[in-house]
Amino acid sequence: MKAILALEDGTIFEGETLGAVGKTHGEVVFNTGMTGYQEILTDPSYAGQIVTLTYPLIGNYGINEADFESRKVQVEGFIVREAAEIPSNWRSQKSLGKFLEERNIVAIQGIDTRALTKILRQRGVMMGAISTELTSTELLATLHDGSHYSDSDYVRSVTTPTAYKWLPDGTAPVSLDTPTPENASLRVSLLDCGVKYNILRSLANLGCEVTVYPCDTNAKDLLLTDPDGIMLSPGPGDPENYGYLVETVRELSESGKPVLGVCLGNQLLGCAFGSKTYKLKFGHRGSNHPVKDLSTGRVSITSQNHGYAIDGDLLKDGMEVAHVNLNDGTVEGLRHRELPIFSIQYHPEASPGPMDSAYFFGEFIELMEARK
């Protein structure tokens, strides 16, 4: 079946349907990773976006239940050059196309994704729409009448509706009244702005009992159980819409507890310490972004997914830039000079991506143990 992709600048791509029939719209972005399409589809930080994968053949190892990064597919739409019809992997349970159809995700294949990526790099990411039903003229008309990505609070749409625990023995998710297992050496309160499961797995593997709270939980309730540390999760959307989260983070920063922020968590910490965010032209999305630790000179290859960055010149009250992106010099991490607070803009849990920066979980553990 024919499918059409329309961009807000009037560009039209014609291809074939992949997944569900119908119409969808969102901010069109691109990811340069060669693998990890299932993790990308289920990453809450992609809420409100239509994701283009630059690698030409996607779906060759299929879909399986073990590689979900959240409870559902989070993207608004999906764009690939070619989807493998017959996956080949011992873990595969179904094809990519079948999965998208079952999850009611409108997607398109058979277009020149290199040409699309070049447009987004030159003109910047923009709103777009995919349809299997409308003409290009009709699709453009609906696109111009729709909401813009920066207008929405996507965090509230992806956060957990109720608090739950993730235990060190791998039992998850469980209710708050579940007894703490004997092998839980540390307790972490996590503010869920769009957490990926592999963050919870990584903390659990290091002996942490993680309590995951909805995004509108106040600082007092996050500290009620006297956790050993606080984690601020990744998440989607424009940080300018999240004043309520910045206020919570500001109060948490004054608690004396160790705090680790990841991705959106990094941006919220920056805003809590006087900075502002700005939108990147086409963002950082992929598994090969080089980042330099300014204190050690160490360079890591990182997994990234963000469209906004912190203005390092506006930081105050002891917060400073700790990591920078070697491609464009943007801020990739923060560290407080006195308080046990640090954050990174990229993803230490990977999924997908290299594990170069997984050591940050160990640093967080050391901070908590030192103050226990």
C-alpha cells in the first residue's frame, strides 16, 4: 500500500506502508545507529517524534520481548529505507512490520532516507506527517493545522501512573509494599520523566532497590523513605515546559543526598542551577558520539538521544561543565564543586549503544556508600 511522508517545509516523499494504516504526525528526527531499532521504538524520550533510521536495512534480527525499554512503543511514527521481511535470529519472535502493525504504529519504507537526513541536517528537524490514506496536499494541510512538538508536556504522557519498585534480584516491577530483599545494599528514589528499563536493570545489578515515582511527585515524598540517593531519569520534550520538575530538582539538590541526572535529568539540573536550554539544529541521536571528560581528558564513545542542550555559561551556585561533545562542543555533563551531584547528557545504560560510560553507575554507587 502506498504511503506518503510530508514535511512542514512542503517536501514530499512517497513510499510503501510498513505497519498500521492511517495517519500520524510528529517531529521528524534521525538516528544514526546501525542496530537497536527495538530499543529506539520503545524509548520514552522519542515520544512525540517520528524517527528516521539512517542505516538502510532495518529489522534483520526481528523483535523479541526481552529488548523492550518501556511498557509500549513510544514513537509517533517510523521511517526506514528497507524493512527485512524475514528476520534471522534465534531470539526473534516476529518481524518488524508485524510488530508495528500489532502496535498500531504508522510507518513508511522505500524512501531515500539519506536524502531525508540531509534535509534535516541542513534545515533542522521539523514537524512531519505520514499517511496511508490522504493525498500529499491533504496531508500538508493537516500538518500545518496540528500541534508543534515544543508545545506539549510529553513527560506526563510517558511517566509511570503509580510508583513501583525494581528489585536487585530482577523482580520487577513490584508494588511498594514488597519487602526489601536481603541483597539490596542501597535504596534509590528515581523521578520518572521517561526512564528506560536498562537504567533500572543497571542499578539493580549493582545491588540497588529502586523506587520509581511519577514525574509530579514532590521532593518531600521522594525523600520520605530516606533513600541513599536520587536519580533523575531521561525523558522527552522541551525542558522549557518543565518548570514544575526544575523546582522539584532544586529542592532535591538541597537535601544533601547524592543525585545523578541522565539526559533530561542533566538539563533539569542545569536549569535548577541557573542555566537555560536551547534547541539543537538536528540533535544528537545515535551510538557513536565522542564525549570528553574535562577532569581526566578521557574520551568515551556514547549513546545519545536529545534535541536540546544546556548553556554552560549561565551555570551558577557551584555547578560547572564536566563533559563536552567533541563534535560540536556542546555541554554533555555537569558536576557540582561541593555537593554530591553530577549528571550526563548521554546514556550510560546504552541499549542501544556502547557501554563506555557505564562506569557512571559505579560512581553513583560510591557516592551513596560514602554517605550512608
